[in-house]
Amino acid sequence: MTTKSKNPLDNSATHLLHRAGQRAADIFAEEAKKGGLTPRQYAVLTAVSLEEGLPQAELVARTGIDRSTLAD
């Protein structure tokens, strides 16, 4: 038996995926903070650990971090 919610967002795949993404980001941030890293720092260190000597443009492409933020 299924129960229909009065809130239409409860049946919206887009909304539910967005909420799942938010929760995943929160969990990741909590775990990364334990190591003293921000999620962006973790992403950069992981990319570099897989292939040292990557140029900045490639780090941007692999991590999704914009160039100006990565430069900081």
C-alpha cells in the first residue's frame, strides 16, 4: 500500500535527487573535516595523488573546482 503525500515535492524526482545530493555533500564534509581538510582540498589532493604534476587546467577539469578557487 502506498501513501500519497500532500506535499507534491515528496513525489518530485528532481527535488528528491537534489535533497539526496545535499545530504551526500553534508556527510562528505563531515568526514573530510575529521582529517582537517575541506572537501575541495580533499578533491585536489586525491587528483594529485592519482597523477602527480597535473597542470592547473587539468586539475580544474578533474575536480570541478573553478580556476580562481583552485589558485587560492
